[in-house]
Amino acid sequence: MSNYTPLSELGEFGLIKRLNEKIELTQPSTIKGIGDDAAILEPGEKQIVVTSDMLLEGVHFDLTFCPLKHLGYKAVAVNVSDIAAMYAKPTQITVNIALGAKYTVEAVEELYEGMRLACENYGVDLVGGDTTSSRTGLVISITAIGEVAKGNAVLRSGAKENDLICVTGDLGAAYLGLQILEREKQAFMADPEMQPQLEDRQYIVGRQLRPEARMDVIHDMKERDIKPTSMIDVSDGLASELFHICAQSGVGATIYKDNLPVDEQTLEAAMEFKLDPITCILNGGEDYELLFTVPISDYDKVKNHPDISIIGKITDKSEGINLANKHGQSFPLQAQGWQHF
């Protein structure tokens, strides 16, 4: 006898009631959460920022190697990352999921446990959503809501000539983590007795399976009085995101190859897969770091920050978008990030 509960046993309302039992509301702006026709939020004199993201089984994640708890966490983190990129504070999320018949109640609880952990970590309230059946696999759609003081939101369009281009953390890790997971999956399908070889690759695999939104850096920037002129989160690859900032701001950019931050594990994995690490850093995507620009007058505030690298500068639009090496040669940058269609 299986110890797992089919979804049909609880029904939609029973499932919602069971999942809701573990959800605690902590935001002062949440007046009413799950359980009515709509949530009620009252943020006061602030501006509201809203973002939505959808994750589809077989397109954005593979359950062969992605634990449901990690997936739940990641689904929340990628939305919080968009709120962070607006220099805002995430406050609430709504979660929509479509489930196939193969899922048990316990599997859904595992998914929601990951979401609950992320909500706890980022100080976000889960205030509603929808559950429905799916014939094609698991679909997760999350809307995140955040708040920011009037006039304080950072857009993609504020970069000015001579601004410094900065990025948080390190890049390319999530892409190489995915290469490792795909390789181990192929090996497992060829020989199900085989144990995956992930011991010395935990950092990059973790960057793929359970990324973090960089709210820590946002809080830190606010404390240090660093207000970016433009910002975007790195979901589709550094080059692609830089193109967005330059297009919206009407500027050019030069980034320096030697200043691009990369972890040792990422470099080792790139060599193993015979991939150019710079290509992985520029186009890998899914790092969920923050790419932003600050006025050159903020140089002293960012230069020694342990989580921020200065990777280049904003130039006049006529100069285009370039990658420069230490010999002073520069080459036009190509954006070959994730293509959705």
C-alpha cells in the first residue's frame, strides 16, 4: 500500500486548506490573505511593483534532477529577483499551479515547503493563487508584489555616460551546473545503478537548482546609500541584460573581460566541457545576479564591496557595446542569451 495521498482524495478546497495551514502572514501591508475572493493589501504612501514569471515542466525544469522543494524555492526566488532589480522590497506573492494526475498531495506539499522556506527567507507573504489540473505536466506561475518609496524605483533606463557598470556575485555557474545535471541524467538513463558524480560540483549545481535573489545586496546598498542609476537581474545572460540597459538608456558600454567575476568550479567545469568560460559568463543565464550602473562618484562605495564587481563603464551610444581585453583591444559584444521562442 502506498503512503501517498492522491489529489482526488482531498479535492481542490481540501488541498488549499491543507497547504494554507502552514502559511504565516508577516507583512503589515497584508490585510487579508488566502481564503476570500481576493487578497487585500494596503501599502500606504508607497508605489507598488508587480512582476510575474512562469515555469513549465520540460521547458524550465526537469524533475529527473530537480527536487520539488528546490523548485518551489527557485520559483519564488526568480520573482523576488525581479522585485530586487527595481530596488524595491518584496512583500507578497500569489502562486498558480497546474498539476498532472501523477502528483500526490505529498509531492505538492514538498513543492509548497520550498516556496514557504523562500517566503520566510525573503520576508514575503503568500496571499493567494489558483490550483488547476494539467494534461502536460507541472506549470507554476507566480506573481510577486513589492513596494518602493515614491520616486525611488530603479529602472533600466537611467544609465548615463561614464557610469560604472557593476554586477553582484559571480556568473556562468548556473549554466555549467545545468550541463553537469544534464550529463548525469544521460548517464543515469544509460545505467540506473550509477550514482551521480556531484560531490565537487555542489556550488554550481546549487546555483542551477536553488538560486538566491540578491535582496541581501539591495539591503546593503540602501544602508551604504548606493542608489543605482539603472538595474536589471541576470536571468537571460549578462550580455543580453546589458543590451536591455543600453537600449532603454540610449547609451553604449564597454565591459572588461578580466573584470568578469567567475567561481573556480565554473572555470573547471567549462574546461571539462570544452566550453569557453567567457561565453558561459556572458550568455549562460539563470544566475539571478544583479547588473547595475552607478555614478562614478560612488566608486569608493562599491570598489571594496565583497559582493560587487566593477566590470566596465557606460559610453556614448555611438561607441556601441564592446568587450575589451587587457591589451586595450575591444570587440563588439554579441548577445546570445536564452531564446524563449
